[in-house]
Amino acid sequence: MKVILNENIETLGHIGDIVKVAPGYARNYLLPKKLAVVATEKNAKALEHTKRQMTYKKDKALESAKNLGARLEALAIVLTHKAGEEGKLFGSVTNMEIAAFLKNNGFEIDRKSIILADAIKHTGDFTATVKVHPEVTAKLKISVTAA
């Protein structure tokens, strides 16, 4: 019996694959658990339509993430902190503070997606990475000054 997989199944294949399985396996396991559908022409066309929709949405999300990444890289982040002698900060600059700055400037970025290489504990210029999309990252330019 031929079926179209709705889920990745390690022993059979990936989503969208048309595979031949035993009728009992399909009837008693794959079909009731909605892991697969019977490979008919109607189901194949529906699968192709769904794939086209998903690729369109994925491409659109990737394009918007690239635009957001470009806008983030163009932004200059200037943070002021209390600092002692020789530019050492009292405390440190965190990704929460950077996320708050971005929110105030109209960017909704989750603080967990902002990655700092090292803790910022001195005044000066630094860079941070923002994971905007699984395939898109942006570099932030951060300038820390003494108050």
C-alpha cells in the first residue's frame, strides 16, 4: 500500500515522501495516528499545494528577517552607565538592557536572541549578535559611555 507521510518517521522517510508499506501497518498504525494519508491523486495534489504554501511563507519570513537584520545593523546603540576610574562599569551591560533599548527604538527583539560574546564591563565599543531568524543573524554596534 502506498502512503504519503505527514510526519518524519525514522524508519520510513520524511514529510511528503510517498512510500510503500504493508497494508496492516498503514491501516492500524500510520493512518489512525495521522502520520500518513493514502497516496491518491487528490492527496498528492493537496500535499503539493501545502508545500507551495509553506515555501512561500518561509521565503516571506526569510525576506522580512533579512530586512530587519539590515535595519538592526544600521542602528547605533549608545548606552550610558556609571563608571569608575579607568572606564570600569559598576555592574555590566546585559542583553536585557540592549533589548529594552531596541524596544524603545521600535524593534521587538527577544532578549534571548541577543548573544554577547563576553560580558560588557568597560566603556568602549562592542558588538553583539542578534539571531533574527534561524538563517539570519545581525551584528549590533554597541557603544558604552560613562555617565
